[in-house]
Amino acid sequence: MSTGKKFKIASIGAGNVGASAAQYCLELELGDVVLTDILEGFPQGKALDLTEAGPIRGYSSQCTGTNDYADIEGADLCIVSAGLPRKPGMTRLDLLEKNGQIMTSICENIKKYAPESTVIVITNPLDVMVYLAYKKLEFPANRVIGMAGCLDSSRMRSFVAMELGVSMKNVDTMVLGSHGDDMVPLPHYTTVSGIPITKLMPQDRIDAIVERTRKGGGEIVQLLKTGSAFYAPAASAVRMAQSVIRDEKQVLPCAAHLTGQYGLNDIYMGVPCVLGKDGVEKIIELDITDAERAALHKSAEEVKSGIAGLQEVGIL
Ligand code: APR
């Protein structure tokens, strides 16, 4: 039993992703959760529902809902999923301006009420939104982290496991770059219990898995028709939150602020990070091929054009 401090987690945005993140945090008993949303009654209703599940699911952490940012006061960790989800036919960049405005107002409130928190951003377009959050919050970069690679690599792990008929738990992958069609899955860092997948399946199946991973978000959007993925995104953010809150030092691909790593500067991109109590405690520079490096830089161009878009509309 932990006798340590009780953590406070603010899940900002009580929609599909935010409420699922709250649920996973409660089930892991990571801390008390404050669900925050602008819709009246919505976060309160979800928080009460989650509280009423507690006796059955066996958690006793508190969950409250609010429309008042003052209630996030002193939060140790903020998970931000507020914004519009991607609809069929919409690109992540279409969401840029609207979600940029939402992110700006949320950052003002986090800065005011939870200035010491670590912030995990989920809102899309992810790499641009987390950069915006970093700029608006003016927190040290290690405390502002984007959730993307963890989700993309979890998708790739599932696809590899499905293809080979093996346990998903045995599959490890690494996905770099932006959270979009230009992400850079790394098959040569993909293993099944230490066995490289190149030894287990032919190249055309690896290529198909890489492609499906790149389009993983879109595949769910096409199926759901009325929204975008939420279980896996929320689970990924909570995996990151767990590593920070419990100081686990898990190595996870996250969107982190780069200052020269991989030849990229002042940009948020997906790279392997060590996550602990100080947030991003280390960025790991992998040995990658020239083609992968070129793909990573292409993916950075997409993020830069998003940042330029925010500058054009006066948000940054
Ligand atoms: N403050 C708090 N909540 C807000 C704000 C705001 N300023 N603006 C919007 N919201 C809330 C909405 O009221 C809604 O409840 O954000 C919530 C978003 O929930 P959903 O529409 O269900 O979207 P969701 O599927 O959770 O996706 C949220 O995560 O994966 C990304 O692309 C996805 O950017 C999207 C985000």
C-alpha cells in the first residue's frame, strides 16, 4: 500500500477521450480525478456515473465534474483532450484553428490554477497543439508532453500480434514522427519477445502493417462515422500519466520538445522518451536509416506548416 501523497488529475474535456482517461485513471487509482468541460452538467454527470461504478470496479479515488476551472486548483497532472474530434473527410489540419483557440483558453486556466502540473496533450492536430500549449503555458518543456507515439505504437503492436497470432503483450514497437499519415513506424525496432519481425513475416506484410498503422486513426473514423478513436488514445495518455505519477521511468514514444535531437529544433515530434516524475526526463536518440531520417524530416515539415497556420491566424 502506498502511503505517499494523493495525486490530483484534471481531465480537461469530458468527451469520449477525457471520460475514458478518467475511467482508466480511477481504475488504476492514480489519484482523484476532476473532469472539466464547458458543457453544463456533462462532466458532473459523467463523474457521478464513474463514481457509482467504483464500488463494483473496486476503486475509491474520487471523481468530480465541473465547469469551473478553479476546481483544477493544485492539480499535479492535466490531461487535455478538449476540442473537436476529427469527423470523416476532415484532416487533422482542418481542426487547427478551432482547437487552437480552445487550447489557448485552457492553457490560461492551467497556468492560473495548476502552475506546477505536468500537462499531457491529446487534442489534434497533436504535434501542433502540444507546441502551442508549450508556448502558451511557458512551463519547462519537460512538463508539456504530447500523446501520439504511444497510441501509434500500440496500434502497430496490435496489428503485428493479429498478423502473427501471438500475444500483444509480447510485441514491442517504436513509431517516430508526427501523429499523422507521415508518421515513421520503425519495423527494425519491432520485436516479438526479442525476435525481430523481419524474421517472422515477409516484407510485404510488414509494409502492410506500417501502412495500416499510419492510417490507424482514419480507419476508426471511417468505421465510427460520428467521431474518432477514444479507448486507445485515452489508454495511451493514462500509460504516460502513470509513468509520471508513479515515477516509473517507462520508455514510451511521446511528442517531446526537440532541441537538436534527430536534427530537429524547436518543434514537438514523436520520439522515445523516459517518463518519470519530472515528465520527459530523457529523449533517446535512436540509430535510424537515412530513409527514416528523411521521412522524419518530411513529417516535421507537416508540423511546421501547422505552426505557420497558427501564426497566420494570430493564435501563435
Ligand atoms: N474547455 C473544456 N472542454 C471543452 C472546451 C473548453 N474550452 N471546448 C470543448 N470542450 C469539450 C467539449 O464540450 C467536448 O465534451 O471537449 C470535449 C471533446 O469531446 P468529444 O467531442 O467527445 O471528442 P473526443 O473524441 O473526446 O476527442 C477529443 O482528442 O483524439 C483527440 O482528435 C481528438 O482532438 C480530439 C480530442
